[in-house]
Amino acid sequence: MRRSLVLGNWKMNGSRSSAESLAKGIIAGLGADIADIAVCVPYIFLSDVAQIVKNTRLGLGAQNVADKPSGAYTGEISAAMLKEFACKYALVGHSERRTYYGDTDQSVAARFCQAQEQGIIPVLCIGETLEQRQQEKTFDVITAQLDAVVDLAGIAAFNNAVIAYEPVWAIGTGLTATDDQAQEAHHFIRQYLSAKDQAVAEKIQILYGGSAKPDNAKGLFAMPDIDGGLIGGASLDAESFLKIYHSV
Ligand code: PEP
């Protein structure tokens, strides 16, 4: 039985003080240890939030990581730097990075490897645009996104990774994939992995992301191949994030 994971993605929101109170609010409502839970916060707040989550069950993550270990890469943050702030997770390949900042399947694969080299769990975000879904290219897109990482890192690397299936058309739009649409994609991803290594496929947490909310989380999380969620907007409010967490 896989343990679920609920991961918040705060994106570029909040202030130093609101980040602190949000983290404190989440910790206060955690309750029983039913699943893994963590928040991916803006880089600049990592230090503050790291102090707050210390010795609690709330884990910490970053929203990206550099594709190189160090050097003349102005504005980038390396995996080794993240490690200093107790980051357990780093998102790689979020669709907003792919769409607005030019992250490619290849650079995402390099980021994935950089995270793992520092013992940080990469959360590989994959998913199709609306146009790609309408053209029935969903599985081709997902396959290409996964192939790039498998080619660079090898299938065994997925022993220490998380995958987030996030249909781009559902992120921040209020449109959620139906339980069956999400399950179909998650099943496809698990089958893809299983064809290469069954043990990896059975173990890996595959999260759903895309307008997950307290009122739709239970149905999504009940699907057999959905092991929790990557939550954007609804993770900015402790109460709704905790309601989602308590839906696993
Ligand atoms: C996300 O940022 O990964 C996400 C799923 O956002 P939202 O929940 O707001 O759609």
C-alpha cells in the first residue's frame, strides 16, 4: 500500500509574514499522521519556513532547482543550496516553468538529476495542454516527458522520485480533470513505468494536480493510481489545504 502525499505549491504568492503564518496554521491542524505532507515555498522564504517546520511532520520543498551544480548561472539556485535549507522535495518541470521560462524536457531531466544528486526528491511535473488533449496526443506528450528523464537518469532513479500528473488545462483554471480522466492518465503513467521496472511502478507516488479543492479531492484520491495531490491555489489557505490533506 502506497502512502499518499499532499504537496502545496505556493507559487509566487505571499509575504515573509504570511508565509510564516500559513506554515504555522498548517502545522497546527495536521492531526493524525495519515499521509506525507509538504509545502513548496518561494526560494526567498525557505530559510524562515525551514525554522518553522523543524521537528514537525510538515516537509519543505522548492518550486524549481537549477540544471547545473554551480557556476556562472545568474539567478539560479542549485540543489546543494536547497539542501542547506532542509528541502526534502523540489518541483521540476512545472507547466508554468515550461510555458513561461522555456524549461524543456531535457532541462527538466537535468534538474531532476541535480536534485537527486543532493538527496532531494524531485517531483516531476508532466501533463498535456488542452490542444494536445483535443488532438488525442495526451499519452504521446506524457511519454516524451517521461522518456527524457528515463534516458538521462535511468528507470531506477524513479525509486526516489515523485510524479505529478498535471493537465495544463486544469492548472489554476478551476477546471478539474474528472476522477476517471485523471485515473486514466495515472494508470498510463504507472503502466509506462511498469513496462521498465514493475517494482518502481508499484512504489512511486503519482500525484494529481489541477484545480484540486476540498470538494473534489476525495473523489480523485479514491482512484487506485492517484496517491495524493499537488495543490496550487487551495494550498494558500491553511483550512482548505488541510481539508484536502484530510481527504486522502
Ligand atoms: C499547481 O500549481 O501545480 C496547481 C495544480 O495549481 P492549482 O491547484 O491552482 O490548479
